[in-house]
Amino acid sequence: MLRQRPEDQPLPQANGLPYVHDLVKNDVQKRLELGISRYGQGLQPFNGRSALQDVYEELLDAACYVRQKLYEERKAAGLPEEEC
């Protein structure tokens, strides 16, 4: 039996939509295909790049995209500038 603490979000409800893991699996396959078509190979270890630097830069980009979306949604909801 699942135990919930009062501060937890509600348990997820089944809804007949696809599993997110399957969506991610499909996205990974597409990224592999893109890498092969663009670079002639998929991502491999010891490829001459810093994976840590690459992921850090990608996370910075992701944070910017999230902040953009938050700003747009808050602005569209009519919130004052300091709350956007």
C-alpha cells in the first residue's frame, strides 16, 4: 500500500494516455537517428568532448526555456511585472 505524507502531491490517476516513458523512448530513438544523419554516428563515450560541460550548457538552456514559459504564462494571466 502506498503511503502519503500530508505535503505530498496527490497520487497520479490513470487516464488512458500514453506512458511518458514510451514518449521519451521514442524521442531518444529520434535523437539517435538525427545524430547519425548529422554526424555519421550516435553519441559515444570518449568522443573528445566533455559530457559534463555539454549537459551543463543544455541545462542552462532548459532553465531559460522554462523561465520564458513561466513569464509568458504569468504575463498572459495579467500578473504584475514583479510576479512574472
